[in-house]
Amino acid sequence: MSPMNIIWMIAMPFIGAAIGLLYIGISRNITARVQNRFGPPPYQNIIDIIKLYSKKTAITHGVMFHLGPVLAITGTISTLMFVPILTGNYPIYLFSFQGDLILLMYIMVFGCLAMALGAGQSGNPNSAIGVSRGLTQMFGYEVPFVIALIILMVRFDTSSVLDIIKAQDTVAHWNIFRSPFSFIAAIAAFLGMMGNKPFDIVFAPAEISSGPPSEYGGKYLALMQTNRGLFAFVKLVLYTDLFLGGAGDFITLILKTFALFLIPLFIGIVNPRFRTEQAMTFFWKWPTAIGVVGLVLVLL
Amino acid sequence: MAALLTKEKETTLYLGPQHPGITGNMMVELKLTGDTIQRAKTHVGYLHRAFEKLMEERLWMQCFPIVCRICVPEPDPNEENLARAIEEIEGREVPERAQYIRVLMLELARITAYLMWMGGQSGSMGLYTMPQWSIGDRDYILDLFEELTGGRVYHMYIWAGGVRRDLPVGFKDRVRKVMDYIESRLVDYDRLLFENAIFLKRAQGIGIIDKEKALEWGVVGPPLRGCGIAHDVRKDEPYEVYDQLDFELITHEGNDVYSRAMVRRKEIEQSIHIIRQVLDKMPSGPIHNPGPNPLKWKVPAGDAYVRTESARGEFGYYVVSDGSLKPRRVHVRGPAYVHGIALLEHLLQGANVADVSFIMNSLGTCPPEIER
Amino acid sequence: MDSKLIKEQEIKRNINNAFRSAEVTVVRRRRISVRFRAGILPAFISYLKEYMGFVHLVMISCVDWLEDNQFELVYHLWSYEEHIHAMIKIRLDRDNAQIKSLSSLWPHAETYEREIHEMFGVDFEGHPGLTDLILEDWSDLPPMRRDFDTRAFVAETFEWRKGREDAQDVRQTISARYGETIPEFKKDK
Amino acid sequence: MNTIPLILLLLFGSALLAYFVGKINFVLKVGIALAGLLVSSYFFLTLYGLSEKFIFHLAGFELTWQINSLSWFFGMLIFGLGILVAIYSTVYMRGKERVDFYCFALCTTIASMFGIVVSGDLLSFFFFWEIMTWSSFLLVIYYRYEAQTAGIKYFVMSAIGAYSMLIAILMIYARLGSFSFQALSAGWQGFSLGTQIAIIILFVMAFGVKAAMMPLHTWAPEAYAISPSSFTSLFSGVLSKMGIYGFVLLFYVFSAGKLSASFVDIHGTSLPGYILAWFGALSALIATLIAIVQDDAKKLLAYSSVGQLGYIILGLGLGSSIGVSGALFHAVNHTIFKGMLFLAVGAVFYRTGTRKFSELGGLISRMPYTFFVVLLGIITIAGIPPLSGFGSKWLIYEAIIQKKMVFLAVVTFAASTASFMYCYRLIFGIFLGQRDEKYDDVKEVPWAMRGPMLLLSLFTIYLGFYPYHLLNLIAEVEKTVLGIHPFAYGQSVLFSRFGSVDTMTVMNVVAVVFVIVFVLFSLLYKRSRKVGLKDIHTSGEIPGEEINLHYAIDFYQPFSRGVGAVLKRSADRLYMNFASNMEGLFDMMRYIYTGNGQTYVMYVIVFLAFVLAFSSWLI
Amino acid sequence: MNDDLDRQNNNIIANWARKHSLWVLAYGTGCGAIEVPPTMTSRYDAERFGITGMATPRQADVLLITGYLAIKTLKRVIRTYEQMQAPKYVIGFGSCTINGGMYWDSYNTIKRLDDYIPVDIFINGCMPRPEGVIDGFIKLQERIARGQAKGWQHYQENLDWYRANQKKVIKNWTMPDYNW
């Protein structure tokens, strides 16, 4: 392992979190413009996090409550380690030389489950309802997501993300064009994963007062917000790798990930929230149907 | 606080008083199994300021600044009611121009209330763009109020015998302009909210009021008209100059949240229509029929019940005077009193947790007028 | 004028035929007022509801006539068919205020009765739960009674900001109530 | 003397001794049982790597008891979990009635299971199979009257399985004149297609009942729920593996991998294997969906067990090396995590006296060790890295995708995602959330109960980052017994044609990141204050003592509503013959299994008549 | 611990971040709540200043007391305030929080908010216009930047005094202890 790689390994979580938070900040700005107003500065989320870290008190309900956010960000950073970030002349692979899709799929859940455990110990019924909703929705969107991944894996006869990136050498070979069905199914799942508006049933402030994190405050919330930014970044990078042919340098990476980021954002601005079972069954209708068409096509 | 008797294992969930989904400051105590509400109980009284007690200690004229604070989103029906009740007991005539101005105020207030409701209704299901738009647009009307009365929210403009100030120069044009603007925005609102597929999916079939029971349950205003029952105080018992104005009574079949939303949506158009007529027909003349010196103002003994159609339904005042300087009793009947307690508890039974705030907004529950 | 009051007069006749003791007055167009005895109120009201079309209970008001030592309960009913508002006025003895509940006729009457019970101390027989509606842990006189002096209560309970003449040291009363020493407020350093 | 009969003798002997001598006092009978187990497992360990045979003649039949790598592999599970369960039982069963009876049945069960894995011929296989069924039946009805229905169901289902097996054995004997496995695998090719199908179906029924394969699983939830928890972990962890062992025998020993010759191949798998894989996958999905809505912790685990066994069956059905390795790996994992979870739930039951989620909650601060065990258990059951569950699931997925069975893959993945839901339910319902006042002074269980659970959780961590030794063992089994060329694997790296995963790296990355984050977070921000259980944000209200804030009833109600709607739609097409929807299907199942003993007897008779009629035609 | 607090009070970065990120608890305690939506929405857009609504007290920084407090609400407000994480700020909104305002003789509303919880900024008016509200927030930001908004510290130091005042009006005291 080269020293460069080790430096990236240490720096990447911070860079990823910063980019993710900046995206969320920009999304707040864009939302504000749609809503006829000015909006906060793009770096507002970073200020929020500094403020949360500098809170003087924080309550804890016990060990799991304390470990929940820590494990969540552990899961996210671990996921980041296995995602190929840049593939150009100066690649950033971290541990992703094996870059296995199934591993990624499962290790992404690690953080979510840890978060749910932490929220569970808070003993707040709102948190429990939120977790119940979140897991239900996860079961919903994982179906189109795995369909999309299986299409890719069968099509390229590999489960390595690196090989999939390599197969998308030109723009015309990007999976968004080569396997559009897979892309549509995956992007539907992406909406659910990002938790933007029609699918923000987990946090639904007007229903269950922000759900699982409702007991979290101060430094714990800061960690969770950092995790949120980083996780958004990880997911965006993964999708870029899978469908947009990866990225050769940081500028391409930022362009591609931001373009992907805009999709759930714009859908979210103008749509209200689903009810839980509606959200779950939504994923099992059109996205799954389209995915199944893709599956049949890939077998032929 | 008299809590519900706890059955052994039902989960208790408190919605409010500190909860983003609650309209104002009240509490709904829910007993859940899963996320289905088995029983619900409304707790009110968090906003009790004892207005009725305070008014017994005030001169008649001093009551006007108090009553408008009873209902915050739409204070004008309160002033209108108190003024008309006093006028009825005294037998005081109101100049016609003042009546037109009152109608103008009431209808503008109705539009502001509906815009506010639109924000609440969509905020309750997470569509935050809608409140940003509609409450922003509401400010144009508040600016008109400010120009006319000096206050954005509380106007203290309608008083016994007429209104306080005449319209400023060019005010009518500005009202017309704002009305044109709001009318043009309605298209956007339709696209964003009323025709949104997810809104339709969530709103239809939720919060159904039994049509047969609606009258008996005391349902009034848009929820009643959302059951397809055409009753409106403006038509049933026309006050001011409503009998000289041409407007439609909106009803919508369906009994659910969606039909209530559609009633309100169409009533905005009707209100704009009324306002335009008022502006056209408004005669010139005095705006106030002055009474005695407020400090020595004694209203003759007697009682009167007056009602006004507010944005949430029938708003009634029962005023009793014993011929002294101060009122004997002013009793306020807010529509939310029935909607927010008995009806809400009934509708929430068997509903989903996700729909509590949704149903509550569709009924237009407004705690300050429940507990006054 | 009289020609406009046909419906009102007819209702007055009908009521008088059924209940002789009811004193019906036609106040104006669309308003009638009925004085009635407390004893058979539920029967009378259900007659109005079932046969006369007064299906809508607008509200129940209570007026405290301290001079007469009486409460006046006013039941406001509205007929959607005839568009007539009826006020049924009942006088109750102030010291022993008791009346039958209407909660079986209208579900929302329950709420009004709870409030009147809380604010005036009127007792409603047959009410499913006369618990607190608005106030919490209220131990004083029912506050809407005329003999409850809100200003005296306020002067005793709350402390005014300096500048008011009637400022009292709240801490004296507190220490008396809880038997504690008076804590000092530490100023900014 | 040969070691195999010695072990059997020891086990059966200690069972009888514990029963008769054990009337004297508690320590003696438990001690005898434990000692017997320990000594026999010592002898068993000496058998590692050997392949011994013990042949003797009884009533004119040649009986073979043999040990090879496959038997050793399953024997390892039996003795490993068996000893831990026995240790756990020393405390768990203390003070309960009829402990001698329990010890007897436990030892007999373990002995008969060992007998099954060492059997080299169908006759002794069937003999031990029956002993196992009976002795486990005795344990299922340990709590006599409550266990009636469960016992009857288990018995009838087992009887159906046993008779199917008997008929199959008789069919084989009629054709080959020998009971031995060798003769069978040699003579399999000579069978007609009809005979092959009949034998496979009959054996699949027999093994499917024990392995709780989906349509034959109905006994499992109730039997698991009602039997003593210490035994349940053995029941689910090992006894159900006997069904898996049977499947391994059927597909890789009896038929000796020659099924493809007689049947068509689908995606490179023989038709029976493919169908078996589908059965496994559907078991996994449907059982998982049912597990999600359970309120009883043990029933939840029972359905989860059915689901996880579905994965194993799926892996076996695929037939490729990676699939079979995955299945065997998962079998070990399943033994470990089901052992852990059932023991942990038993520990909770031991302290609180209930298994219902709606009555438990908030025990984390009272039973931290048990919580830790359950936490590791659910992580590995959900197949989340870095624990061992991920390795085996990864192998199975790779196997499916390599074979391009995409729809199978979708079903399997969906089942796996759904398993997150019941995992969370399990840990939340018992350990998280609000605690009932009556459990305020619950204590952690004694070390004799804690020890086995913690030991098992160490195993799952160990296998999570270093599965090398286990994979060696599996490769050995595949090479010597199953005749499959093992797939490539490194010290901690699993390879498939598709990709690879380095479990060591995953574990290291997660561990290092966690330690760094935890240390940084704790060092930089050390001030946080502990607040009480009820000190939560309740919208400003102050809930009284009597208010229940634990959200436990119908935890996944939105899920039930959503799934109900979807299944109703698809079931109309899929299960038209059964019922209009999935619930209807299970209702109908319930209708068949009425719980009335006579009905069951009638079913058995009808079934036997049916089977006999057709078997005569087949023979 | 107190040294630690002092050190943090003078931390410029922390105060800068606190200043620019004020999360307001969504609690409409009185009629002033009607002017909060206009403040937050498109016309006045308080989000420019980093002012956002928050659903639960654990996450919020600013408790906005929008007007009079009925005694029943006061109990909930105290509970909510105590559940917030320090540093926390209170804004008294409207004349009625200052001296009773219009409800000076009402038996059910408290007259001086700062007797019961520490107030950092008062905004007067009945009701204050959105401009006034934003001005109040900016004044609060200035105080935070100077490290002067220490109401929560006063609350800790004078807990007895505040408790005594609270107990005077809240008859049935069932509040859990404040553990900061």
C-alpha cells in the first residue's frame, strides 16, 4: 500500500463529508430559489455541524445510544473504503481493489442498522415508529436496487465494481445508455435511499417529529449529520461508478455526482410525502417491473 | 390532565403541544397499536387567556382590541361579530359603504386564512414549497391590511357602527391588482398541490365524515360543504350586504380530506369574485354611525347572537348586556370548538399516525378559538 | 314586518302546543327565544331536534346573574331547514346548579358541558366525564363566576415588572408556601 | 474397540444412567450427562481426518457405521453445540421438573444424531433417524399440555417424513438388494427415470420435514416455540441440519452427482437441484416475511430458522462447488447464530418469564451480555459484514449469479433484506425501548448460561475474519465425499469467478475505523450525561408512570398492510389453486393441520394408502 | 467543568458557528406563532441567517416563546426548555412576555416570562412584525458572538430561584429534576 493511498484513506472521509454536506447545502439553496427566496449560504450545513460539535451538553440514554452514531459513521467510512472513487491516471481505490458489489450492498446497511439500534435505545416511540418505517421502506427499495445490480453483474459477468467501470470506457458504453432498465430501477431505489421528499417518511417531522434522531442532540447529532453528508457522497460515487462510467478526476467526479444528486432533489421539491405502505409498494410496481424487463433482456 | 385510561399495552404517543405537525398549541393523545390509532383524545387549554372574563372587566370599546386576538389566522370575523352584536342590541344602523368595506375585509381575511391553511395542509405531508409560496403570497394581502388599518395581523378596524377608516386613495386598484395576482397564482397552486398525484393518493378516502351525521355532529364550514351539504351563513342568514352580491356556494362530494381541500380551493375563486363585485358596487357615503362617548357608552340591556361565516365555518358571538358600561357576558363559538375536539377524536379512531396532522389541518382546527 | 315572521310564529305555536310552559318570544326575523324550566329540558330539546328540525346545536352558553343568585344556561339551536335560531334559556339556582346532560343528543354537547362545569361549576347529570377541559390543577373558585376576582388573583399570584405600584415580593409567599429560605438571584459578574 | 460404537455406547449409556441414577440428585444426573458428552466428544475429536468403518451383521443385514469428512463435519456441529447446550442446561433446567427425563432425551437425541451421521447404510440411517425423531418429540412435549398441539403436529409431520423414507428405502432395497450407501451410489444409474423421481421426491419429503422446508415447515414454529429453550437451540441449530445432511447425501452421495445425466439441465444445474433451489429460495422469502410479523421471540426465530435453512437448501440445490461450500458454511453459521439467539432468548425467558415482544423491552442495561450476544447474532444472521454470516451468504449469492439464475437471485436478495426487519424487531422488542417497571430488577443470567452464548459469539467473530480452517474442512468434504472440485480460497479471501472478498480486510477496516472514530469522538467530546429511561422528548408532556411509551405491538404494521396488498395481487395469479392470497394460503394450511389428532391420523392413513398404492406401481 | 465552559464561551469559532446556525424549536406557544411562518417563508426568509425550524427540543437551540404563556403551557415550556441542549437561548416574543401585555389581568397567563425561564432577548410589539423578529434574532446573534447570551448558565446557577417562581404558579409539581 503506497503512502499516497494511506493519505487518501485518511483524507477521503473528510473530503467526502465536506462534498456531501456542500451538496446538501446547495440543495437547500436550490430549494430556496424554487420557493421564491434566497436561501442560506451553501456552506450552511458545515456551520450547523460546527455548532453541533460545539454544543456544551449532550444527553445519552445508554451504551447503544452512544455507539449508534459512531457505528453508523463507521459503516459509512468502511463503505467508502471499498468504493472505487477515482479511476483515472491517479486512481483512488483505497481498499476497493476487490470492489465487490455484494459486499458494498451489505456493508451499506451496517450504518443504517447501527443508527436504528441507537435510535431504538432512546426509548422514544417516535424513534421506534421511524425505524419501523425506515426498515419497511428499505425492504421496498432494495428490491429494484438488487434487480439493477443483478442486471449489471450478469451483463458484465463480474461483481467487481472496477470491472464494471472498465467496461464503460466511452460515453456510449455508460450503463445509463447500455442498460437503461437497470438505471431506471436503480434510480428509483436511489430516491428511496436518499430519503428526499416523497420518501422522507423516516424523518417526517409533521408526523413523528423527525423520527429516529428525535432524541439525539449536540455532538451525537453532529456525528449523524456528518454521516448524512458522507453517506450521500458514498452513494453518489457508487452510482457514478455503476452507471456513469466512474470518474477520472475530481472535477468529473463532482460534475457527475452533482448531476445525479439533482434528480432526487428536483423530485423532492414539488412532491409531498408518501404514506409508509404506499412508499414500499411504489417500489414494487413500476421500478420492479422495469427491472424485470431488464432482467429478461439480459438473459436473452 | 385527565389522561385516557391506559389499556395494558397500547403505546401512547403525544402529538403536541410542542410538535411541528400540530396546528397551534394543543395536544392529541394517541393510543396506538402498530401505527393505527385506537383511541385519540384532544387536550386543549394551553392557550386559555380568559378573554370572556377579561371582557367582563373592560368597557365596551375596549373589547374590540381583545376579540380580534381570539382567532389568530383570521381575526376579522371576531370584530365583525362583536360589532354586529352590539349594533343589534342597540339597534344602530350601519352606513352602506361601511357594510361594503366590512365585506371586503372579511373576504380578504378569508383568502389569507385559506392561503395559510394551504401551507399547513401541505406542510403536514411534507410539501414545504407550498407554504413558502402561499404564505409569501398572503403577505400581499397583509400589506393591504396594513395600509388600510395599520396592522398586519390584528386590525381592530371594524367597530360598532361602521369601520374605523375610509379606504385610502388608490386602494381599490391595489386590491384589484393583488386579486389578479392571486388568481394567476392559483394555477401554480393547482399544479403543485391540488393536482399532485401523491396528494390525491393520500387525501382521498382519509378522514371521512359520515354524511348523515354531519349536521348532527355540528360540522360547519368547508368540512360540511365537503360532504356535499350546501350550507353557508352567508346564504342561510345573509349579513351585511352578502344578499346583494352574487357568489356561488361551493360543495364537493366525497366527505374526505380531498373534498374539503377542493371546497377551500374553489372558495378562494369565489372570494376573489366577491371582492371584485364589492369594489365595483361600493357606494360613497359615510363609513361610521358614531355612538356615544366610549367612556360613557352604555349598551342597553339585552342579548344577541350573531354569526359570521369564517374560513373554518360558522363563527358565533353571544353577547349579553345588562345596561352597564361593561358587557355582562360575551360567549364565543368558534368552529374549531366542535371540529377540534369531538369530531377530531372521532375521525382519528382507526386512522394512521401519518394522517393525524393531515386530518387536523383539513378540519382547520384552531386552538385559540377553542379555549379563548 | 309581520308577514316576514310567519315561520317564526308557526314554530312558536307548535312549541306552545307541545309544551305549554315554554315562553316563546320572537325576537326578530330568524331569532326566537324560549324560556323554559330546567326539569324536563332534555325532553324539550329532543322534541326540538327530532320534530322541529333544530338539528344543529350551536353552543351552550352560561351567564352568571350574581344579583339574582342564578345561572342562565342558554342553548343555541339552529334549524338548517327553516334557517331559524332558537335560544333556550334556563335559569338555575346558583348554589345548587344541576341540570341533565345533553351529551346523548349531541356528541359535542359533552365538550360544552365540560367547559361550563369547569368555568362555572354547573353540574351535569349523566355526563360521561366531567373532567378538566381547559384549566389544569385549578383549585380556586370556578373562574368565570362573577364573584371570582381575576385582578386580585393576578395580584396575588404574579409579580409585575418594576414600575407597577402593586409589586410584591413573590418570594415571601413562596417561602411561606413551601417552607423554604429565599434564594438569592446572582447577578452577572 | 472401534471408536464409533464406543461413542454411541457412551452417549446412550450416559442417557440411561442419567435417567436412572439421576433420580438421586440434580448434580449427579446433569453431571453424568455432561461427562458422557465431554468424553464422547473427546473421542470424536480423535477421529478427525480419519475415515474409519465399523461393519457388523445384524439379523442378516450388513450394517455399516463409518466416519468420513462429511460425517465429521456434521458431527462437529452436533458435539459443539451439544456440549454448550448441556452446559447451558445445567443452570437453565435447575429447579424444573423431570430433569432426568430431559437429560435422557437430550443425550439420546445427540447420540442418535451422531448415529445418523456415521451411518453407512440406509437401515441404520433410518433406525437412528427414528430414535432422533422420538427423542426430540419427547422434548417437544416437555411442557405436557401446552405442547400438545405442537407435539402432534411435529409427530405427524415426522411420521410422514419417516414413512416416505421407509418406502424409498424399501424401493431401493427391492432393486439393489443392499442397504449400503456405496451400493446405492453405484446402482443409481441403473434406476429408471420414474424410480429416480419417486426416490427423490420421497427422500426430499423425509428430509424436507426435518429441514423445515417451506411447505413442510408447519410443525417448526410451534415445536420450536414450546420446547425448552436450551433444547430449541439444539433443535434448530443441529437437528434441522440432519435434514440438510440428508439432502447432501441424496444429491451428492446417493445419486453421486449423476442427476444431470438423467434430467435436463437448467442454467448448468440439474432439474431436481434447480427445483430444490427454488424451494429453498421461496422458503427463505416467505418464512422471512412471516417472521417479520411474529410477536413471540421464539416463533420469530423459528420462522427465521426456516428461512435460513432455505438458503442452505438453495445452496445445495445449485450444485456448484461455491454453492455447496456456501451452503455448508451457512450450515455452520446457522448452527452458531441460531444457537446464540435461542440461548439468548432462553436467557431472557429464564429471567423474565415471557418471550413476547409486547411485554418485554429495555433490558439492555439489565442484561448487557445477552444483549451483546443478540447483537452479534442479528448482525451475522442478517449477513452484514464483518461477521461470519456475510461470508456464507456471499458464497451463495455468487453461486446464484454465476449460474445466471437472476430471478432466484432477486428472491434471495429480497429475503435477505427482509431479514433486517425481523432482526431489528428481535433486538428492539427485547432489549431496546422502554422497560416495564416489573423488570427493573432483572439480573444478568449466571455464567454457565452466559458462557456458551459468548463462546458462540466468539466463533462468529472468528469465522467472520478467518474462515480458512472451516473452508479447508469443507473443501475436504467436497473432495473426498461429494466429488466436487472445491473453489479457490485463500487465507481469508474468498474467490469466485466474479470477484473476491477479503474477510480479513473487511474486518480490519471496520474495526480500525470504529476504534479511530470511537476514540476521537470520546476523547474530544467526553461530556454527555446519562438520563433516565422516561426522560424522553414527549412533545412537552410529562407522562405518568402508568403510561406505556414502548412501541412494540404490531411493530411492522405498515409493512403488513403493504405486503398484504401486494401479495393479494400477485397471489391471484400465482396461487390461484390454493387461495386468493398468501394469508389465505396459510389459513388453508392451518385448516389442514386442524390440531385434531384424529384428523392427523386420518391424513396419515390416507397418505400411506396413497403412497403404498403408487409405490407398488413404481416397484 | 466551569473552566471548560468559560474556555468555550470565549471560543471564537464556536460562537461564530452558534451565531450563524440558530435552530428554532417548532413550538407555537401563543398567538405570535402566526408571524413565525411569514418570517420563515419566502418574503422574509429567515433561513438566510441560518435560522431553521427543528422538531424536537434535543436538537433545537432557540426557544421562541411566541406570546403569552398560559400556566398549563408554562409547565410544558419549562419541560421543553430543560430538555434542550446547552447553549440554548430563549426569545420572548411580544409584549405579553414582558409584562403581561394585553392580558395583564388574566388569571391564566403569566406576566413576566423571565421569572420562570431565562430570556436572552425580548421582542416587543403586539404582535411584532417579521422585521422585528428578524431584528431580534440579529440582536441575539450579536450577543452570542460576544459570548453574552448566557441565559442558560444563569438558569443553572439560580435554579432554586427559578424553581421557586415556577412552583408558585404550577400547583401540581410533577416535573422531573433538571440534570444539566
